[in-house]
Amino acid sequence: MDLPPYAPERLLSAPFPERVRLVCRTWAAQVNPNPPIVLVLYWAKYIFFFAGGWAFWVSFSAEYPGFSNVGAWAFSAVAFQKAIAWSIFYELCGFGCGMGPMNARFNPPIGGFLHFARPGTTKLPLFPGAPLVGGIRRTWLDVGLYAANQLLLLRALMAPEITPALLAPSMVLIPLMGISDKTLFLAARAEHYWVALTCLVVAATDDLWIAACKVVWCAVWFWAATSKLNSHFPSVIMVMMNNGPFFPKALKKKLFASYPDDLRPSKFAARLARMGTATEYMIPLVLLLSSGSPVVTGIVLFVMTGFHGFIALNNPSGMPVDWNILMVYGGFFLFGAHPEASVLALGSMPLLCLFLFFWLFALPCIGNFFPSRVSFLLSMRYYAGNWAYNIWLIKKGSEGKLKKLKKAAGTMREQLEGLLGDPQAVDVAMTLSMAHRYMHFEGRPLLEAIPKAVDDIDDYEWFEGEVLGGMVLGWNFGDGHLNASQLLEAVQAQCGFEPGEVRVVMVESQPLFDATMEWKIVDAASGVLETGVTRLDDFRELQPWPTGAHAAALIRDSSGSTA
């Protein structure tokens, strides 16, 4: 049987459709795709740096009982408050979900402050062209706002108690930074952390912030579950669990419809997806209704821990494990330690209710039904397999123009060249990177769009937009809007690509309860070349790689014509 591992020469010399088939098979055949040392380093970061850093800051609190008395300090009000402040500081430094080799960051392993504290780096203003803040390059004002926010968060973390006066500056600075650079607002995980921070400031009286944060946590679970009501999530389960180091080898093959020839999600993967969605809906519903029953609350918190622990142990793409840890801790603090805090008490603060309605209901609702209008993070469409994404195709020999950008790291190829040394190994790694996008069901629009994007795909280097955007902007975590048209315009303004040198396939996510994904092809110099709509029902029976007419459109004969 023709199974991996394939000789590098075969992989690199195969026609593009065959190359995609081979990389998908290679990916599906992996048992432990990530070196153990990488996973050890990640989990050391979670335990000692993220959780340990939080414990360190809590030790500055008044009447701290000592580290060994965990039960006395871990669920105190100041511990939760510092967990929110620390999470924002940590993410904005670049230590969170966009860090390390599993996010194509090899050297250096972070962006964050290496980018945000450096004038001249690229940014995406909310209002392009506006005075002071509307430029595409970071100014000293931008750096000053970022540095001030980080220093003020440090001041709060070192304080013996958290007061509204300590957190209010960051409550204001984070949206101000977002006006100047949308990346920073998203990197602060504003839809979750900043909303919670605002609750800590404006609802400090009578501990109403606890009830408000309960609403935040429940909204995250609810919308995350809602976003999974699509055809994409089974492929997420398939991809995530195949990557997971602890899922049994014998069961990994059952994730596919018929390994190795049919690499669509199996019925087993689909059942797991439905179970996960139902569980995520159940958690907030029961927690809100069971405040009077310690037994029921305890059972649901146990299920909630297993739910987030399952995700974390599978080491999902983007590695949002820090966020999963905070969700578990917050669940125990808010619902386990404070069952008396009723969300109904928030009725005494109508302005706060209006704020929560906008950020936790109206905006996610718009983002789910009209995904092109709202970031997938602000829409709370977490890890549902239904993301906007972009594939940057840069003509070989032209990628050197990216050196004109001021940035903290080189392209993925440049980083791998420094790490691997062997040019062929670098070529293989770059080729294998295509598998992630094609294996997800959301990759099916590429079967239609890629043949129309360029005359000969082999003349171009394939850049995953999220990875390239992370290099240019200093942060990346799945938001395809960050590496779409606005970024392309900013890059073009600084690099000056000629027509045909850069083509970007921009795919928008599927609206809730719709059955289509829109896409467009944009040339860096010439603008939009073509638009299209992929009807997903037409692609359910197709494999991830190009076949039939889609494959024929990508193969050129010796005269340069389509075969």
C-alpha cells in the first residue's frame, strides 16, 4: 500500500494535486507529530509561568496566608482579580496563544512586546488615515500607550489589594490601543478579559462584579457552542485528536471515514463533535440554574474541567491552553466558591447590563450571522473550524521584498532555514504546512479558488495568512480578518510588489445556518481579480485534495496550457 513516509524527492516533485494528497496522507499517518520536548516546554510554560506567575502576584496581596495554604488564597477575590490582570498582561507580552513552534514561531518564539514596543512596525488602525493614530506604522505614541498599559497592569499585580482605581486605566487604554491597532485589542482577548476587567471596575460595589463575570463566562460557553452548529466541527475534532499525543493510536485511524483513502471525518468524529457541542451548551445552562445545589454545581464543574482538560491535552492548533486554564479556574471561583452571587442582582445596574448585552449578545450575534463584519474572537466563535482565512501566494524570488518591513522575525521559511539548515528539509516542512488548511472542511473553497488565483501554482511560495500575519503584525491567533485586505494594503505600501507577484485568496467563514463560504482573489498591486461563492453541500463527498476538474485546472502541460 502506498503510505507515508514518502521520499522528499517524490513529495517535492509531484504535481500540485498529488502533492496535496501526499501531505494530507502524511499528516493523517502521524502518531505523535510534535516532538516531546516541544510539548514539555509548552506545559512547563502553562504550569510554571502562567499559573506560577499568577500565584506569584497573588503573594503580594494583603493577609497572604502562605503558598502552602492554597485553599485560603486561590479562591479569594484578589486572586481572581489578579488572574484577569495577569492574563491581559501575559497575552499582550506575547506569551500566550500566539507563542512558540506550534504557531510557526521558532526564532524568536514570541512576537508581542518585541513588536508592540518597537516604533516602525506594521499596525492596522481602526480608522485608517485618521490623525495621530491612523498610520500603518507604529509610532512612539503607540509604543507609549502599550508601555503605559503594561506598567499599570504590573502596578495592579503588585498591589496588596485590587481597587477600581488600579484597573480603570487599563479599562480605558485597551480600547484606545485598539483604535490605533486592532491587533492589540484582539491580543488582549478583549471579548473576554477586557469585558471581565470592566466588570471588576464598574461593578465593584457590593461584589456585583462576581455576578457580572458569571455572565461573561456563560456567554463564552454559549457562543462557543453555538459556533459549532455547522459542518466544520467534525473536521476540527479529527484534526485536533489526530494531533493529540495521548489519544490511542488504534483509535486515531477511526477519526477518518476510511483511512488512508478517505480522509474526511468519520461518523465517530462527528459523534464526538456533537457530544462536545451538547456539553458546552449544558455547562452554562446548568450552572446558572443550579446555584442552590452544591452537588449539581460540583458535578457540572467536574464535567467542565474534563471538557477544557480534554481540549488542552490534545494540544490544539494555536495552543490556547492558558485560556482553557483560566476558564476552569474562573468556573470554580465564580460558581463553586460564590453560589450566592445571582446574575439577577445586576438589574440594579442598567448601564452595566447594557454594556454586557452589547459585548456578550449583540456583537456575537452579528458576528455569527454576518461573520465578515466582526472578528471571530469578538464573535466568540472559538475553535469551531469555521474561520476566515487567507492564503498568500508570493512569486518565488519576490519574497525578499518582505525584508523592507520592520519586524521582529523573518518568514517561516527564513526561520526554518536557521533551524534546520538543510534546504530540502525546509522545502518539505513548507510543503507539509499546507495539510492543516486542506484537512479542515473549511479548506474546500480552495479547490475552486486556487486554480483561478495564479497561472502556475508551482511558480509561487505558499504562505498561510495567519503565519505571515503573525510575522508582520507581531501576533496571530486564527483571525483571518487581520491578515486580509487591510494587511495586504499595508504590506504593499511598504514593499511595492509588481502585478502578479502577490496573489491572496481570501476566504470568509460560513454564516450561521447558511451553506456557503464567500471568497475573493486579490492581487497586491491590481486589487480584486475575482470573487466567488462555494456551496459547501457540493463538496461534502470530495476529499481534501484536488481531484477531477479541480486537479486538472492545476496541472499544466509543457506549453503552459491547462492539461
